[in-house]
Amino acid sequence: MRNYLVGFFDCFDFKKEDAVFLLSAYDAIMSDESNADAWKRALSIYESDINCDYKQIADIADEAGRRVRVHEYTADLLMYICMTKHCEKLYRERGIADVVFRDTMLDLKYQIDQCVAVKGVIGTFVPPGWFSGFFKLTKFAFGRLQFVAAPFEHSYEKNGKLLNEESKVLYVHIPRTGTPLLPEECDKSFVRAAEFYKNEISTPLAFACHSWLLYPENRNILKPESNTCRFMDRFDIIEEGVYKNNDPLWRVFDTEEQNLNRLTAKTSMQRAYLAHLKNGGKMGYGLGVFFYSEG
């Protein structure tokens, strides 16, 4: 498995210092015989049934890390990366292209920058439930965006096309990649996703997204030409609300700090949001949907 990790870090272009740190953490965990046995047992749980209890696997990783003073966020990320070895095999058995595997598992690399920024630790603090979709082969990435097919549970009609609570749509997630949310890159992702899911979702094919990025007030906070507003332009917002405690604040400022006077604004989005919040504004969310049309 160590050789697999070395190859994974190289294939996915991990920063050298991150790869060295993670390999050192893995070696520490494997240096304890009982840890090594527990680690193999956790991997066998996934290999035996992809619909397994992912929290149980994370708990095993956490305990193994604690025994040798490896942070649970680091241990969790290492466990997920080890699980990709079997997951890649499943992709190939099902005829899913290697590029889809790479796009999807890049999320594990993205998690590092997010975890370091918010928690100061190389690893991931995202709950196991988020990753389970990747390893169950129900959630995939196509370029810039990630997708999962799921019931819509709402009603929506436009130009004679109708969605109801029984309709299945493609929900969109926007991962933190460190790259701009360029419209042309999103276009490519939507096209690839539509092609991939065409046999699973009957027409009309629709995309839906529930995110703080779709909060309608963003149009007054950010510039109309911003990538966020241009992303919003694709969707009809059918539901919206505000967060009582500005929950997604960390997504904008990469910190758990809640005191507005202690926040540092380095980007145009951060500056705009800080001014909005200091003026009494809130953070909110929107649920958006649009029907896909080829070309």
C-alpha cells in the first residue's frame, strides 16, 4: 500500500511537502502492529461492501491515528486515499473512464488546502458521508464540477417542461479547487455530466444546485460580471433563505473566526462580503434549477 500511496501522490500532483508528510504519517500508523491490522480490517470493510458504514471506517482510522499521535484529519484522508485502490478497480470493472476517476478523486487533493486553511492540519475535516458517494460510485466529477443523481423533491416547470417530487435530477457541487469558477469550464462539466448520465436520467434532463453561491443577495454583494454571478445566471432560484449564524463564513474566509473585526479580506469576494456583513447583511443560500439543452 505504501508504494500505491507514492504513486497516487505523484499521479495526482500532490505538493511534495504534503506527500512527504502523509507518507510519514502512514509509516507511523503502520509501525504499530495492532494499528496495521485495524487499518487492513477497515479497508476490507469497504472492499467487501461498497454500501458499508463509512463512519465505522473513519472511526478506525481516527483511533489508529490517536495511538501514534497522528491527527484524525490526517488519518481520515490517508484512509480515503488507501480506499481509492479498490475504488479504481471498480471503475475499470464498470467501464468508467480513467479521466472520470482522476477528476473525481482529485477531491482528496483539494481537501488538503481547505483543511490547512481552516483547521491548520494536512488532512480533511469533511464528514464521512460526503466521501461515501465517491466510493459507492454514485458521485462523480467531470472537470470543474461534481455531480450526483438524486430525487428532486420539489416542483418546477418552464417552457412546457416539468419536474416533480419523483423526478431525478443531477445535483451540482462546486468543489474548492483553488481555481476560478470559469463559465467555459462549467460548460464543459455540464456537457460531460449530461452524456455520462443520459441513460440514468430520463428527459428532460435538469441540473439543480443548493449552495451559498446561489444566494440571490449575492447579486447585490458581488459584481455582475463575477464568476459567481455568472454561475447563478444559469439557474432559476426556486428557494432561498439566510443562515442564522452565517454558517458558510469559513467557505469565504478560510477560517473559523466569527468576529468580523478579526477577519482578513484578501480577495475581491472577501472584501465585498466583509463590507456586506459589517453593514448588517447575512449569508444565505439558494436552490437553483435549469433544464439542460445540448448546444
